[in-house]
Amino acid sequence: MTVKPYVLAEKAYLTDLRRHFHAHPEVSLQEYETCKKIEGELDSMGIPHKRIGETGVYGWIDGKKAGDGVTVALRADIDALAMEDLKEVPYHSQNAGVCHACGHDAHTATLLTVAKILKAKENEFSGQVRLFFQQAEEIGQGARQFVQAGLLDGVTRVFGAHVTSHLDSGKISLTAGPQNASCDYFKIQIHGKGAHVSTPQLGVDALYIASQIVVQLQTIVSRNTDPLETVVVGVGKLQAGTQYNIVAEHAVLEGTTRSFLPEVRKFTNDRVVRIAKETAALYGAEAEVEFLDFAAPLVNDPQAVEEVTAVAAPVFQRENIISDFQKALGADDYADYLAVTRGMYAFVGTRSPKDPHTAVAHHHGLFDVDEEALLLSCNVYVDYALWVLNEKPEA
């Protein structure tokens, strides 16, 4: 592994920033102080910026080199999770009940460091670097705000990276094709008819109907989907009834569907609606179904993967570049960028034998990262951005 001198020179800056963000986490759509810190750092670099929504920050660097240029976009998600930080470290969360347990603190610090380096190199390229400090990844409501603001218009490539405790430090996944599943939220409301439990024939039992819907939804995977396809239909919440001796008049189900292909996603969601409505009607009730699109399938562009692999090879060495990383059913709204722009999403290993917390699963209060690995991530961001800006690949 060979980290370039211009990245090594910013090691202390990167580490200090990461620990600041870890100590001051904020949940999705509440990242106000995080934004202020990001804006302050960009101001100190002389990088212009503006808010996207209330808690997203967009910055940009215009190259000073003569000639026509292209545009590259770089993204970091900035939100944290509503959970306790269980680690005993100097940078322990100072916000009770909130913790950076997915590495977004590392992403934010890395992109700010990348911005600092690229700003110092602005005379070496033409074109523009767009910096996306994106809110609300954990609830799938951030990336679309940047897309809707037109910030992907005219972008030749988009690049992002996520830390992972599933890989050792010094390794990186650069894998073409599907990497993360889509994520759709659904809510099913059942409207029945109340009655005393001793006279069920006078009522329409919304609780019973909801239970039948839960069972029938499982047939989407077991009987309606190609066994070679990966689909999840899960119900995580069911509320019904008001008292033990009353036939429930209303019931509410909440769940999620996940898949890797757009056509499979549509079929699955259509089946959820049909099963809910037809099962309810069978028992004399009505069902209302609401879907929320949290994230599309995340599919890495093969050409972009090939480009990043060539750029990353001098940093990671070929044997540490993984090209067949296992797909994940967890979603990431970075997919919204890839739906409109050619690019890729990398996974950077941050698991170190020196610190057992770095091997803990994401979304756990003990989760931590090997900060040395962030230098490698930073190096790939910088070098790929410079490659795009100077080589000017076709969009």
C-alpha cells in the first residue's frame, strides 16, 4: 500500500475531523451543527458552498487550468443513528442516544480532506469538482434532494466510498454490477368492523385479516419469484385493536421490500398491493396500501469500476482489490446518483486486528473504524477525481 505524500500530509487533519464528527453525531434531517462545521471548513479553504434542503451541503471547486473541462461529483453521507455509543474512547458521542455507528463521520471527514487537497491542486485541472455532503442517507431522503436540485446535470462521473468492517484495512471492493438492494417501505391499513369477541359474526376482524396478509405476503418469495433471484418481503410492525374483548376494527402493518432488479422490484411491490387488497376484500374489509421509495438498486457501472481499479492499483496493490464483493440487501440512496450518472460506489476495509471494535458490525454501539484506512480512501477519491478531470472520459 502506497499513500501519496499529499494525502499523508493531511493525516492529522483527517483524524481530528473524524473524531470531531464522531463526538457530535446528528440523526437524519437534523444535521444542523454538522452542516455548520462542514461549511466552516469549506470557508477556511476558500471553497464556495450552499445548502441543499435544510441539512445538506454542496460545495464546488473550479479548476484554474486553461481549456474545456468536465465535471466530477464526489459524495459523503453525514447522518448518524439514534442509538447509544457504547465505546469508551476520547471521541465518545456527546449527544445522548445518537451515535455514528455506520461510519458516516469517517466519510464526512474524508471528503473534507479530499476537498482540501483538490483545492490546493486547482491549477492542475480544468472543469469542476462537485462535493456532496449529503443528509439523511439512513432514511433514504438525502440523495434525491441533490438530484432534484440538478446537481448531477452535466456530471461525467460520480464517485463515493463506504467504510466496511467486513473487510480488512488495506483492502477495497471495486465490484461491477448490483451491490445494494432497493429499499421500499410499505404501510397497509386494514379497515374492518368492531364487535364483541363473543359475537365475531357481527364484526370484521382487522387483526385476523392483517395476520392472513402477513402469511400471504411470504408467498411472493416462495411461489411468485424465481428462486435464483434475491427478494425480501418483511413485516416488522403490526398494530391492531383497542381491548382484549373487542374484535379489532383497525389494523396497521409496516414493512419493507428489497430486490436488485428494477423489474423484480416493480413486480414485488405490485404483488404486495394485490395481496393486501384481495385478502382484505375476501373477509369483507378494505385495505389501503402506501409505498415510499427509500432507495433504488445500487448498480456500479462496469466502465467506471474499470477506471477506478486502474487508479487504485498503485495505492492498494492489485491483490487487495476485490472485484466480486458479495451483494448486500442493505440499501444506500447513493443509488439515486447512479440511476442518472455513470459512476460507482466503493467499499473500503476498516477492520484492524489492533482494535476489536473495528470488527463489530455496522449499526452497533461498539462500531469503530481503523483511521489509517481512511487515508487510502482519501487517496482514491483524489486520484480518481484528477483522472476524470484530466482524461475527460465520455459520460
